[in-house]
Amino acid sequence: MADALLPPEFSALEPFVEDWCLDSEPERYAKRLSSSMDEIQEFYDATMPRAEEAIQYLDKLPLDDLPEDAFRLLKLLYSLILMSFPVEIWKQPYIPDTGTAEFALKIEPVP
């Protein structure tokens, strides 16, 4: 049997790991821009109800020494944060009225 991708409590989210467990903010942002609102909404609807539970789970672990399954869960939460704006505010993957503007993250929020 293959190793679990996520902690057992979050196994229902494993179908999202391949597409949404991304290593960097630029990758997450590119994923947002290349995804349809249906895809973003599906990820959001599955993940958001489990977000608080996931945060509580991760808070019990050492941030600088997370097991791989927990680190993947953290990266899913990072993607959820970036996808929450299109779902909750803009109703589209792009930031309205920004044209070709872009931003670069200088510090990546990882352990």
C-alpha cells in the first residue's frame, strides 16, 4: 500500500493534492489563473470546511520539522488562502481592473 498523501484525518482531501499542493506562491498564483472558477470552487468547497481543523492539527506539530503528509496539508492550506479571494470576493480568478499588473512575493511562507 502506498504511503498516505495527507494525515489520515484529512484523507478525503487527497484527490486535490496532485493539482493544488504546490511548492511556491508563484506556482499557486499561476494555478489560480489557469483554473476555471468551477475548479477553484470545487477545491474551495472541499477544503474550506476543514481549514480550521487542519490549522489546529498543524499547530500541534513542529513547524520546522513537519512530516511530509502534514507539509502537504500545509501547502493545501496555502493554496486555499490564494483561492479564497476569487471565490469570496471577485468571482473570477483574476483580480478585477488590474490589467497586466503583477506582484512578486519576496518571502515564501514555508517552514
